[in-house]
Amino acid sequence: MGHFLDIAQKILEETKEPLSAKEIVEIAKARGRLLSKGKAPDEIMKSKLSTNILNKKDSSLFMRTDKGKFALR
């Protein structure tokens, strides 16, 4: 699925609540699951999640629950 999407899936499974891309990245970093040297990993996460939802529509594992919030279907 892709590194960022795999991380998002695991974090959302564990937290069982909608999170923003920034929250997903912060939790992943705190748990040692994301070691990004980039300047804006939260923007990359948001882009990956949004693109996945746009391309796969209802078959995506992810969905938007509110503006800037993502959850698992």
C-alpha cells in the first residue's frame, strides 16, 4: 500500500478514532514508526491519504470524517 499509508492504517487501528494527518504523524514518530527527515511529513501523509481516498473511493481503507480528519472504514 505504501509506507505512509501502512503507518496511517496501523495508527488509526490502534487509536480507534479519527485523526488529522498531523496527529497520525506525531503518534507514529512518538512510537518510533516514522523516521522522516523531510520538512513536512504531515503534508505528505495528508496528500497520500487524500489521493488514496480520491482514487479508490469506497474501496479505500480510509475515509474523511470531517475537514482534515481521517479514519478507517
